[in-house]
Amino acid sequence: MSWEGAVQAGRTPLHVRRAGDGPPLLLVNGIGAALEMWRPFAGALAGRELIAFDLPGSGRSASHPGGLIRMPEFADLVAELMDALGLDAPVDVLGYSMGGIVAQELAHRHPERVARLVLCATSPGLPSLPPNPIAAWFMLTPARYKSPWLARAILPMIAGGRTARDPVALEAQLGLRLRHAPSTWGYAVQLAALTGWSSHAWLAGLRQPTLVVHGDEDPLIPLLNARYLAHRIPRAALEVVRRAGHLMLYDEPERVAPPIAAFLDAAQT
């Protein structure tokens, strides 16, 4: 089954793509990223229906009509999207980078909606081990989504891992990355929602089986943050992907998809 189009989530129309057969897995992407960027990962993960969408201001989703919104409102918006899609039973949720933060908030605010949780290259928020300062500086701009020249210059410093050491892997991402750039305002809204956010106070209350997946060459979110998440979430396990960077689901999904599939299949049985 494959379907793509606009879905009204509350007051916000979101662009959504559903593809594949099997138990549903809701994918929540990183800051500024459009759903097209899931294609390498989708090709490596079989046996599931993958549901991807563009966050407000990214890809083909309009900005939120209310202007600035905080992270709890992003999570509520995802819950409204699940209602609109008819996802009544709890579903598995995979959050990547900022999407992992949205997924944590969703599991906290709407625990009945989340069956299992996969947190990739993400953080518990403030306080946490900070990023490489250069990587943090370049995250303040959506330029890597708008210019191939700037993407080639910026991505290796943000991503680390294979994107930093393999020019072929870097070039392979550019077409999908540049196809639907986020609006400058939409990117700013997402960035503002991250500011000051923290899950420390309630991480120990999450009850979903959780897999934390992280690369040990991630300059943007150091590995210690993933170790902390796996320690604090009661039913969590940690999968460290050696020599992988922040963009591991994009630049080497063939290494990341198998442990994720194994976790979801084992948790299901």
C-alpha cells in the first residue's frame, strides 16, 4: 500500500506518506527535514507500514497557524495526526534527532498512543553533554537544505561518521535533502521549540519498551546523552553503531535498520 497527500491535524495541514505493509511505524524526522529523506531507511526496513510526515514548516507542510509553538504542542499535533489517520491502537514510533525529542514528548503526554519507542541520535535536552561548537553554530541556519554548495561544506561538520569521511555518501543525500527545503520561518519555529526543552523530570516515568540508537562519531549529540537516555528510561536498551555519525539513518541505513527491526519484532512477540 502506498498513499501520499495532505492530512488535517487539528488546525494544521501536514503532508503525509504511507507506504509498505505490516505493523505501522510512525517516523518523526529531524529539524527542517522533509519526508523524502526517509527513503534510504525505508528501503532497508521491510515488513512494516512506514508513516512519514513533514513537521510544520518543513517539506510540503505549512507553518503552524498559531505561530511559535513549544515542544508539548508539537507532540499534541502528532497525536492529532494519528487521530486523523485512524491510528486508534498504540503504534510504534521512531524519532530521529529533533524527532526523537518530539517522540519522547509524545510518549510522555500521550502514553496510550505509543506502543514501542525508538530514539535515534537524540537527546534528553537541558542539561546534556553539549555538541561540538562548530556543529551547533551551523544548526542555527537551514542553509544546508537550500544550497548544494553550503550543504557540502556544512554537513560533514554537523554529521560526522560516514557523511564526513565518504564524499559519495554525502553526494547521495543531496538530491533528497534539497528537494523540499524548509521555510526559514518554519525552521526558526522548530529551533525555538527545542530551546530550553528537557525530559529529565519525567524520563523515568516512560513505560514503553525503548531502543536508543546512537553513533559513536556524532559531533552534534555526543554518545553520553544516549547512554543517559538508556539508563533513565526503565525499559530501554542501547544500540551503539560504531563509526556512525548523526545522519546514520540517511548515510548507512543498512547498518542501522537490522537492530531496529530486531527490537520491534522481539517486542511485538
